[in-house]
Amino acid sequence: MEDLQKSVEAFARHTAAQTDSIMRGDAKTGNKHAKQTLAAFKKLKAHGDIGRDALATLFTHPRMDVRTAAAAFLLRYRHAEARAVLEEAAKGEGLIPFESQEALKRWEEGVWSLDPA
């Protein structure tokens, strides 16, 4: 369980750092953090649904970018909860609401593929 918690924390930390980097106009650093976010997800996914459930704890994270990133990855597995997180965020304006809208659009189009079955 400690490994799962470390991966969840890494996912949250790198997601937040990616957003902060993008907001500063530093795409290079943002991309490095994006790779680390994806690596953390892959570690969680290696544990199967237990890892996905651990990631779902971020649905209530204080940062919207962290909540929505977790929701985007879990749209298939925890569909109703993830969709609710994304729909709430999509009501706003700015980068994170836009990304939430895009994730929902990709789901509806049937091209979403962050965590296929």
C-alpha cells in the first residue's frame, strides 16, 4: 500500500508541477512533469483496479488540475465519478476547464484511450 500511496502522491505532485510550468510558459519542464505523471499512472495501473482505486482518491484533491487529471485517466474505470469531476470543472474558464471539456469530448467521440480495457 505504501507503494500505491507514493505513486498517487507522485501523480499529484507532477500534475501540479506540469500545470505550474505551463502557466509560466515553460513547456519543456511541463513535458518532463507530464512524463512523470504518466509514469506514476503506469505504476498504479500495474496494480490493476487496486491502483486505479488509489488514484481515484484524488477526485477530492484541493487542486482542480489534479482532480481532473485523475478523472481523465479513470473515465473508463470509474466513469460516473470521473465524468462528474470533469463536468464540474468544465463549467469554468481557463486551461483546466478547457482540458476537461476536451477529455469529455474525446470520450463522447469514442477516441479516448488513456486507460483502455
